[in-house]
Amino acid sequence: MTLSYSERGEQRGIQSKPKHWRNPLYSTRNYPGYSYLGLVSDIQVFKIVAPDGDIDYWATNDLKMSELQRLQWAEFEWSIEEYHRGLKQCCGVEKAQVRSSRSQRNHIGLAIRAFLRLEMHWFNTGISCYESKLSIVREAVRSYLAAPWLSLSPTA
């Protein structure tokens, strides 16, 4: 589920001013090896000013992009950010302590599969992956506190 534009906090009294500039990053003077690719192009820059004075810039090489299209791309970007956050926080994709490429691929693939299962659970029940993970931990702590099987000796 994608958060709406206003829920993300990006819609803050937007004053968007698209400008057209010559892209200095891809000039043949700075990167002579790329001159045959024709990467010298114009870019359009959107300046987003928040009421609190926070300024964000969006740059694109699509000179016909409107403010509405930019907002749609911002929604897509936010969906991708939510996906990466869920994959890292709920499925532990970065916690694989393996060295072989096959083990890394297996871990990443299974983490993505677990994330998809959590997303399907969310769509079917309305319980997010964060709530699901927390409920599993709560139940484990609750069952241990009901019948502790490990005792620690006092150190004092």
C-alpha cells in the first residue's frame, strides 16, 4: 500500500519552479570517455520549498514532465523506499553472514519470498509485517515468562 502524497510529508505548501539547465555532470569536458554516448543533455529541475524552509530538488532529463507527473514519480519512489525498508527490517536481508555467492543469493531470495508472504498476509488480514513480527516476539516472550526454562545465577 502506498502512502498518499500528503501523508509522506512532502506536500508542504509546494512552490515548484521547473528550470532548464545544461547538465554539467555529463559534459564532454568533464567526462571525455562518454562523449560517444551523447550524454550531454538538458535537464529540468524542480525546486520544492516547504513552509518550514526545507528545500528539495528533483532533476530529470524529461523536459516535458509536469508537476503532476513528478508527483506520480515521487509516489513510485516512496513505494520502493517502503519495499526496501520492509525487506531490511522485517526479513533481515542484510543479516546474512555468508561469503559464497550462492549462499548470498539463496538468503536474498528467501528474504524476498518471506517479504512477499508478509505482504500477502497484510493484504488478507490488514496486519502489517511490523505488527506480525512484533506479535511473534511478544508471544515468545509471553510463553517464556509463563514457564521459564533458563535460570541465571546471581552475581552479587
